[in-house]
Amino acid sequence: MFDFLEGYDVLGAFWTTVQLTVFSGVGSLVWGILLAGMRVSPVPLMRGFGTAYVNIVRNIPLTIIILFTSLGLADIFGVTMGAEDFKIQGFRLAVLGLIAYTAAFVCEAIRSGINTVPLGQAEAARAIGLSFSQTLRLIVLPQAFRAVIGPLANVLIALTKNTTVAAAIGVAEAATLMKSMIENEAQTLAIGAVFALGFVVLTLPTGLFLGWLGKRLAVKR
């Protein structure tokens, strides 16, 4: 029944998808936190940059961003991301594009969590001499994260599915292999079902676990 899978490294393709998700997820979280800090910063220049970045990037299709990292950064400006091998270079550029795009959504999720923290706590922190960065790091962000685990889970699931866009620059992830199999095999529906099931296996447990974690750690107000 599944003879059409012979000769194809399906697990390897999904492993590449997992790697794209993990590296892009970590990078998006770090960059998203920095952007969220800029969005609520008392410095107008930083606040303006954060606002402009989020509003612009969220309205650009991910495919264009991924193609820009390949055709723009690599082909025009010669950015190789420290890789000699073309496949490794494509993988790293795809991660860079996914981080640039997903961080905008991470930023907005975290900013919504920051808005749930009572203003009096920040004022009390400033009254005892804490700086803005100390207040954000020690008082506000720990509470904000507990409030936005659910939204961040949705961003992570969307990121997992968005990794398929990396096929546009030849990264050998699941969507790339699926396209190749459809071109070479006659079992189109079966191939689609296998890869759909693969993404369900990747995203469903993650969503259920983070949903449970969000309810368990939710701040009671």
C-alpha cells in the first residue's frame, strides 16, 4: 500500500522541517522579545522602529521574504551565512527569513501580555529605583509570558506550517519532497495524506501541551 514511499527519505525531510521550526522558533522568540521591548520603550526612536518593523513585515508575504534572503542577500550581496555548501546556505537563509517574519507576530503576542500586567507594578518598580530594562526583565516579562503561552503556541504552529515556504529556495524539507514525489509518482492523494498526517503529528501534540501549560501557568487576576 505504501510502496510509493520506497526510495524517498520522508523522515529526513520531516527532520529538516523540525530543525527549521526549532532554530526559527528560538530566533523568533529572542528577536520578538527585543521588538516587544522596543514597542513599549520610553525612547521614541526605538518605539518608532519597533512599530514600523512589525507593521511592515506583517504585511509582506512570507514567500517574498524568503526569496529576498536567497536572491537578495545571497545572490546580490553575497551573504553566505558562513556556509560553503549550497544546501547549508539555503537552510540558514531560510531560518533567517522565518525569524524576520515570525518575530513580528511573537512581538505582538508578547506586547499583548505586557498590556495585561497592571500599570501599578511598573510604577512601583520605578519608585524603588529599577530602570526600565530591569522593570521589563524582572517584573513585567515573567508575568507577560504566563499570559501569552496560548498565543505563542499558535505562532509556533503557524511557524511549523510556514516552513513549507522554504521549498521556494530549494531547502529539502517536507514540502520539497512532497512536490518531488507528486511529480514522480501516481499516488497523489496518498502522498498528500501522508504529508498532511506528518504535519498533524508535529503540530497537534505541541498545541495540546502548550495549551495545557498555558492554563496551568495562567495568572489569576
